[in-house]
Amino acid sequence: MKRRHTVDVVFALGLFLVFAVSVLLVLLSGAEVVASVQDSSAERVNERVCLPYIATKVRHYDEAGRIRKGQFGGGDALVMTEEADGMEFVTYLYCSGGKLRELFCEKNAELDAAAGEEIGDAAALEIEERGGGLISVTCRYDDKESDSILLYVRSGQEGLS
């Protein structure tokens, strides 16, 4: 009788051990899935931030002569001008230090590229006039990854200057 009781206890402990190992394996595989989802969504956050931000800025400044392609921070920049209280101001969207940046300042102000507000991760910004008011903007994140957007300037402007 005692031997049967020992076999029952060993069987129950073995069953519990199999259950515990199964639960542990399921939890570990679930943790790996969560980590991979977080990694992939962190990589794609730039697509959801940088290009829509640029598109919103272009729509905001969409008036004849206010948007042009320029150079700032050692690369292409979108240069958008506005006037307030009789003074001219410029907003630059450009890349510097691995970040898409925005800098709002008085026209002709001499500022360092690092002074701009960080918007998102981007190694380079490429701006191309396509004609007919179309602007192609490409954000390069690294040597392999890039995203592009084609924007239409509706203000009747012939294109970027």
C-alpha cells in the first residue's frame, strides 16, 4: 500500500513538472514574440512620424512663394517662409546628427544646425521638384531603409525655387 502511495506521489509530481515546463516554454515564446513586435514597431515609428510631419508642414505653408528647396545642416532642406508683425521668419526642415529637425528663426539668422528641434530619426532628407507643384521628399534612415512621400503644393506655385 505504501508503495502505491509513493508511485501516486511521483506520478503527480512528474505531471506537475511537465505542466510547469510547458507553461515556462509558452511564456518564453510569448516574450520573444512581444520583443520582436516591439522591435519592428520601433523601427517603423519614423514612417509614422517624419513624413506625415513634413506633409503637415507643407500643407500649413501652402501659399505661393512660401515653400522652397534649400540647403541647411549640410544637406537638403525644406525652407518655408512667413511674415508676422512686419518681420520675416523661416522654418527649416532638415537632417542633422541623425535626426530630422525643425528650426524656426528670423530670416537671415545665423544658427547652428544642431539648434533645431528633433522630430525623429533620419540620416538624410532628399527633396526633389517633380514639376506641376509636386514635391518628392525621401527620408533616409540608414544605408538600406528609406521612405518617400509625394506632396502636391496646391497654391498655384510653379514649383520649388
